Amino acid sequence: MTARCVTSSVVGSYPIVVPGSELMAQYFAGENVSWYPYIADAVGDMTEAGIEVVSDGQTRDPFIQLFTRRLGGCRVRARTEVVGPIVYRGGITVDDVQVVRRLVSPSTKIVGVLTGPFTLMKSCIDLFYHDERACCLGFAEALRQEAAALSWFVDEVSIDEPWFANELPAYAEEAIGVISEGSSCPMRLHVCGDVSRIVHRLVGMPVDVLSHEFKASPKLFDAYLQYPSEMGMCIGSVRSDDVRVESVEEVVAHLRRAEEVFGRRVVQVAPDCGQRMLPREVAFAKLRCLQQAKEVVYGG
Ligand SMILES: [Zn+2]
């Protein structure tokens, strides 16, 4: 029998308070503004909690501007405007991920997090393409290049597409495939919210792992039972929208339910979504609970 390796991970963001006024003062004093301490805080919490696949915590910017600020063709205002062809101009999150690599032990794995092309397109005002599919595929091509650059430093790339829960376009598989096909890195697709109506499409996505909010929406277990597949699953196991810290017993019971539904297809456990909206001490307590429950069910 082959040993199973189920890892604990995060979805992306982590609540580190970045003192804006301090950064502004450094900037105007001509000093090099360093993001290193904030990334170190986020990664320090994740590793102290025992998490095995960590992210950079997305401390630098909200998850839309984080990408559009560094892409050609995008003008960041209250909402980003697409004013020309979307062009990849070099690493977006690559520097932050390299900082993470230097911070963690060789045995700690890293997930690089991309905001998905459909969510980027839907969050911007398109003044150039005047065509949702073309604009989305423009973002997808840029993200393909970012994923390729990240693959030198990360163990997994996660595409975060919350918008798919509201609307799943006919070209969703095509857009995700632009990023994932030919990638040397395992790919995870995270879609939060109620995805029960689109499970039949999700199981056919060109990725290796699907990640959802199973703790907030346990009915997703029933929805997935109707569509057996070979897709690996990342089980959201602590809520990201509720400050109550789950007990280890509660999360163990949740993971055992996931085992009944998915069996060996469970490859990862994580919070339901990014933890940006939680107080830091709550986010940390939830990660620690997640790790303890994971060790009860799958070992350390
Ligand atoms: Zn999410």
C-alpha cells in the first residue's frame, strides 16, 4: 500500500497589519521600503502553527490590485481600468515568494497564489477589449507567464476564482487551461462560495486539485457525491468568515466526513478561504486547530 500524503495548507491571504503611515514616511524619506517584515510575520505564524504548505500571505496589496498594478495595459484607480492590451512585464508575486523561500526550512512547501483571470476581468472596467472573453484571456496569458516564473520557487500554484461561484462562463475551462496546460507545477483551483450548482463543470477543470469552503457549506459534500471524478480535493476545514475558533474534535469530524465522500482523493486541508478578514490571533488559532486535526486524521 502506498502511504498517503495529505498536507495542511492555506488559501492565500493572512491578516498582517501593515502600518501605512510608517511606509509612507520611509518612502518620502527616500528609504527603501521593505515588505520583508510583513511577509516574515505572516509566514512566521503559518509555520509556527505547523502549516506544511505556506503562502506569502498576500500582505502587499488587495488581491486585484496586487496583479493589475504590475501588468501593462492596466491603470489602477478606485477600480482598475483596462486601457490597452494586457501585457506581462515581469514578476508580480515572484519577489515575495522568493522572500518566503529564504524564510522557511527546506521541508516547508510553498503555494504561489494567482487571482484568476475571470475574477480579474470582472473586477476591472474594460475600456479596451470591449469583450469579456478576450479581456479574460488577456489576463490568463499574463498569468500563464507569472505561473511559469513562480514554478521555479513554489511547489504548487493556486488559481483563486471566487467569481466562478456567481457566474461560470462557457470559456472558463479554456481560460484556466491557458494558465495550467504545460505547467510544470501542480495546479489548484480555489472557488469559494456556494459552488453546488457548478460541480459538474468543476470536476472537468484542467487542474490537479479543487479547493472549496466545505466548512461553511457542508452541503457541497452531497453535491460532489453526485459527480465522482479523479480530481484531488483540498478540504476547507475552518471558516474564514466567522471569528469563532473551531475545536479540534469538530474539525476531525469534518475531515472524517470528507474521507467518506472523497477517500484517497483528499490531498490537502486548508481554511475555507483567505483569512484576511479575521483578527490575526483568531487566524493563527484556526491554523493551529487545522493542523492538530489534520495530524489526528492523517498523521504529522
Ligand atoms: Zn476564497
